[in-house]
Amino acid sequence: MYLHAVSPQPILYSYFRSSCSWRVRIALALKSIDYETIPINLIKDGGQQLAIIEYLEETRPTPRLLPQDPKKRAHVRMISDLIAGGIQPLQNLSVLKQVGQENQLTWAQKAITSGFNALEQILQSTAGRYCVGDEVSMADLCLVPQVANAERFKVDLTPYPTISRINKTLLALEAFQVSHPCRQPDTPPELRA
Amino acid sequence: MNPVVQQPVDFGILPGSLRPCPGEESAGGPQAWGLPVCPVQATSSIRSLSPQFSEEFQALNPMKQVPALKIDGITIGQSLAIIEYLEETRPTPRLLPQDPKKRAHVRMISDLIAGGIQPLQNLSVLKQVGQENQLTWAQKAITSGFNALEQILQSTAGRYCVGDEVSMADLCLVPQVANAERFKVDLTPYPTISRINKTLLALEAFQVSHPCRQPDTPPELRA
């Protein structure tokens, strides 16, 4: 009789609307990793989801989420950190609670436009079809959820044609659709696709 | 003939920044990190900035943030992206463990600090919350993050944040503890953070890179 060492299925603690959770869902979808979702309500977005994505990349290396060339990898990480560290934490749920309801929209818009101004400029030198060259990377996983947040906070995206173009191209991909907040186990009925 | 190696132009203070001495240039690049900063090297880093400093800086670094490292013909912003690039191109001594699970722990702690605490108490955010709110705001951001970090360290820490080797997580920890002290955060609830911080501060790399010993440190703050 053989005892098989079966790896238990990965479990993702996810909040349907959390952009951090969404990034990881995209990565799992791209790598065709089946997982179980345990919904967590009002998750504290801590921006540690990049560590998860890097772990997935190191242990399930195909398809790639980071290019092979170190300089391109640096560009991918730079863009990811800019979004995950420079924009998202400033407009997440717990921070918005602190600034007070009447200030929330302005605060969030400022955080996003400030970051998108920088990002649009960086993309001029790194972007091809996607954020860095022509392959989907961790940077693209960060971009789509952040654009969704921008739309939610009514940020005018006209000044960001490159961000908009790349976002549109990515949303056509299956991994970005199945992972969308509107299609999760914990998506409230009124927000379901 | 010795090859000419362009020294990186360092626009800012890297966490745990390690700088080579001029003697390393002709050896084909930095061979051994963690050597003391030589005054000549430090001065020449500043002199090498061109008169169009602000334009060049902005073009290379659109968010006008510090740090930005110009190296090997590219410019990288975001401290963790810089550190990961250095790790991939100059792999010794290691800043990330070999084991993927330990690497994940290192990155998780680094992300928690660099993404979860620091951005909420940096200069531009503090300006926005207004002077009368700044201290409370910063303290809240730090204690919130340190509560989580102290707990994580219970399962990852050895001598340092993750096991017994210095890693990227430790590079993030020390500057954040310095910020905590600056904002008068009570560190008594964080004995593990405090212990590790103290151990790290005894290491040379953490001393030479300290804010009190930089080319641009104001006289009143100099060590």
C-alpha cells in the first residue's frame, strides 16, 4: 500500500473587492492553480500580496510573471511597488476611514492621480503591449485592480492613455475576467456580473 | 589597463546602503560590500550630479521620490525593486534566503513595512493630514503595522527577522524603528522588534548607512 503525499489545495483568504486579493487571484488564474476561497470581510489591505505573487512565481514558474532579464525584472518590480506601495495603501479602506467621510473622495483621487502621473511617465519607456514589454507580468496584475479603484473614485483617466490602453488589453484576458470582483464567491448580489 | 567602471549615481539613501571604496573600481566593480564609506567617494557622488540636477532627476524618477538608483545603464525607483535588482546581479552576500518559503517570509515582512507602514507616515502624506494631526497619524500607522509585525516575527525570527541571516526584511526594519522613535512610539509592546533592531545596529553596514553619517546630513544631526 502506498501513501501518497498529496499537497492540500491552496487556500486563498480573499475579499472580493480588495485590489490586493484581486492581484493574487489573477496570478492563480494565469498559473492555472486551483484554490479554495475563504472570504474575509473588510480585509486589512496590507500590500503584502506581492510576496505571495513572488512565491507563486518561484514555486510554479510557468507561465512566467516576471521576465528573465534582471533589468526588466527591476522595471516590473518598480511598477508593482509604485502601485502596491505608493498608491493603494493611501486609498485603502482603513486610511479612508481615518480621513473622514467628507474628505475621502478628494484624498483618494489625489493619491491615485499622483501615482498615475508617475506611472504614465514610467510606462513611456517600459511598455509594449503590456506594462513591461509584450508579456503579462506582476506589474499588470497590479495595474488592473488599481484602474478599477480609479474608476470607483471617479478619477479622470484622460491624462493616462497608456494606462488605459494596457488596462483594456488586459481585461480581455480570461485570467483577469475570472478573478474580477464581480465574479467571486463573496460578491454581493447587487454587484454580481 | 584597468577597466573604467561607472560608479552608480546614488540619488538617495538606500535602506542598509552599502557602498564600495574607490579601490574597488578598478577591480571591475564593487567586490565586497559593507566597506566603510570613504569621504572621497561620498563627495564625488555629490559632485557628479549635473547642473540640470532637477531635470535629470525628474526625468529618471517621475514621482520625485527618494531613493532612485542609476546603475548598469538603467534607473530604478522603489527601494525593494532596487534591492531585488542588486540581489539578482550581485548575489553575494545574500539578502534573500535560498528557500522559497523563507524568501516569502522575507518579502512579506518587507512588504508590510515598505508598503503597509512607511507610505502612511511619509513626508507628503503627513503634509496632507495637517500639522496638528501629524503625530497621532504617524503613531497610528506605525503601531498598527508593528502590532502585526511583532506577531509575524514570533514564527519567523531567529537572530534576525527571518532566521539567523540578515535579509531584506532587516534592511526595512531598522529605518522603520528609527521612524518610530522619531514619532515617539512606545516600543515596549514590541520586544522582538526591539531586540532585532539592536542586534542589527551593531553591524557595520547599518552604521555607515545611518542618516547621521551621510554627505547631506545637517551639522546638528551629525553623529
